Amino acid sequence: MTISAVAVDDSTVIRESLPLLMPEIRFVGRYATVERLLVERPTADLAVLDLHLVNERQPSVRQGLAAVRAVVAAGYRVCVYSQEERRFVLAACIAAGAGGIVAKSAPLAEVQESFRDVAAGRVVVPQSIISLMEILVRRNCITIIGERQRQVLAARARGLTYAEMSTKLFLSESTLRGYWRDLTLNVSSYLQQTTPHDIEHALGLKPGDLLDFWPMQPASTDRPGAEWWKLTEPS
């Protein structure tokens, strides 16, 4: 089934090539800025959003968490499509309402499948966030999960495939995918509702380490061109 999508990316090459490379996705709009998307607001199942949109041609546009919040608030399901790798920045995107995060370095077939998953309401998270999720669950910060979900999370955090997990846990791959779907929805809800203090306390970070870019209040992230990406990830 073909899904409809809009793409927001400051790279002309990315904007022009996505429809050609992903025939199963119908791109109904392609924009260099979030501001332009919000003016036209085409109906779409998904918004594919780059995090880094400021450049010499458009130095004052909204980007980063401000962009995620604005596109989510406009009613789109958002999949971040970016080269960003810092796990706290990516977790903050989920906290800001993104339904998925896909690396631009990922294989094309995997990217297209992930876009379809997010459009269908499933949460897609990268490996770096999976390891962060495991820490939060292990420290009982996220408590509404079952033992099987814990086992699936531990296996995913160590890079096991569903086939390998099926052999190890004596469960079908479809059952394991169901556990993973429920778990990611729980974690997504937790990240969207929690505070920087809670995350810092759970991970043993210094107070205030996440305050500069964790999306607590919309007003703090709606500044066009906010230079959130220059921050150093807490160690």
C-alpha cells in the first residue's frame, strides 16, 4: 500500500531523489524549510524531517527540536531523517513527539520500511536509543513492561536479530515483534512525559546537563535557528 509523505530537507539532492528512490512512497510535498511546509500544509501520512536545516541561504529557519515540535503540532507523524548520532539529542526528538528516527546512512530498503512503520503509528528507534532504553528499564524508571519485554529489549540492545531471539527465547518472530512494538510505545510515552531531572537522576548525570536541549517547554525550543546541535552530549 502506497503512503503519502512530505519531506523537509535543506539538501536539494535529498529532496529531489527521495521520490525516485522510494517508489512505494508518494511524496506530495518537498520543502527546504519547516516554515514553507506549515504555510502549504498538504495532507500526508508522514513528514520526513531533517534536523539540520540552517545554511548560508536560510540562516534563520526553525530546525532541531523546534522543527520537530512545530511539525508534530501541525498534525503530522514525524520521522527524523538525519546524520545526527548523539543519543541524548535523538532521545530528545522522541520526547518532542517524533515517531521515529532513521539514519541517512541506513540502507535504502531499511529507510523505506522505517518510513512506512512510522506512518502506520509504530515507533522506530536507532540502536543508540535502544541501549539508553535498556538502562532506564533496568533502573526501574519505566516499570509498566513485562519480563518478556525486558528480555526482548536486552537482546535488541546487544544486536540480536528477531531470528536469533526466536531461537533463544523459543518464541515466534511475530510474537517478539509484538513485544517490541508495545515496549517502544511505552518508552516513547515515558520520554514525552518525563522531565530532564528525571532522566538525569536515572542515568547519574549532573543536574542541568539536559536542560539546554531537553524539550520540557515548547517556548524554549521554538526559537528559529536554535543552536542546540552544538551542545556536547553529557558523559
